[in-house]
Amino acid sequence: MRLALAIAFVGCGGTATGGEGGPQKVFVEFDGITLVQGSEDAQTDTSSAIAGTLTAFRSGAADRDARIGATLEALDAIVAPFRLEVVTERPEVGRYDMIVIGGSPEEVGLGVGVGGAAATDCSNAVPNKVVAVFGNAFPESSDGDRIASLAIAGLGISQGMPSADLADDCLCWSGTGCGNTRRCTFGGPGTPVSGFDDCANGETTMDSFAEFSRIYGVAQ
């Protein structure tokens, strides 16, 4: 079953750069947010892909904190090999990307079945990207590994990385073979690239781990 539904990816985005010598940061927002459309900038809640108010993730769930905790644990585990830090408080200084988890595609004018939205920037020229994963549109069984995996795929695509076309690859965002069944992993050389990808420069395979490392570096 293809859990990731359909994915929207449009426009232009940017890159995170952490403080001097420190890991780059990605701020994860679970409590709802209003995004305005314009030049991509996580610092001002401006997205070049979507606009509207996304409601808080699982706001009515009695075990909401546990669901958020499971998703954060999965995010931390996925990015552990890289110089990337997942934070839940918006940084006061420096550049950062933002992943919004919550809401539904209809809240930002997209159709039923769209799982997330991220602007693409093949040259990775603009800082402070915004990625949305419409967590409330997914079954609750998706919380944790599956939603975290899709969020990382969206983050990668926003940085100009090609989308993989392989189920459970951490860069699988728009490929016809995408479908999260477990916590994602980064493929090595020979990982197939989505035929729908604009940033692949004609390549049909890639190394997902190397692509993510190219932007974020490898943890020491």
C-alpha cells in the first residue's frame, strides 16, 4: 500500500546553515501555524509553496504527547548520522529550516490525498526552507516512523536533492515506488531516482546517503 498518498512539490526554496562550527538545525512545529505565501523564509513563516492555517497535530488525541514523542524519536534517529539537529523551539538566531507536522491539505487549498508540500530549489540557493507534512490526514498508525520518514524526505527535496523511487528510502518523496512501511533508511549507490524529479539532471540513480551528506555533513 502506498501510504504517502500524493505529494505536492512546487516553487523555489533554500538551505539551512547552522551556527559557525555547529550542526545545522531544523525546527519542527506540531502546534499549528499560519503560513503566508511569498519568498521562502521559515523565520517569517513564509512559504513559496502553500498558504493557510494548519491545525495542531492530533489535537484531540489523549496520547498526543506520546505521538509527538514517537515522531521526534524517529526524526532524531534518522538524522543521527548527519550534522543536523532536530529542535522543537524556534531558534532565536541563525538560519534554520522548518518542518510543520499537522493539519490537512484542504486547509492550504490542496486536494484530498496530498501528503505534504515542499518547495524545490535545485540550486539550493535560498535559506530557511519550509516543509509541510499533513499529519492529521494520515491514519494514526502512521505516527512515529512513517510521518518522520516523509518529513525527512520533504526536507531533502527542499534542499535540491533528487527524490528517490524506492519504498522506505529517506529521500522517497515523489516517486511512484514511494510508500512508507517502516522507519526509512538512506540508500547507497544505485538508488533509483524518480522520473518526476526536476533536480536529477538526467540521472536515473543516486546515492541517497551521499546526497544528504552533501548538504548536512556527517556527524563526527
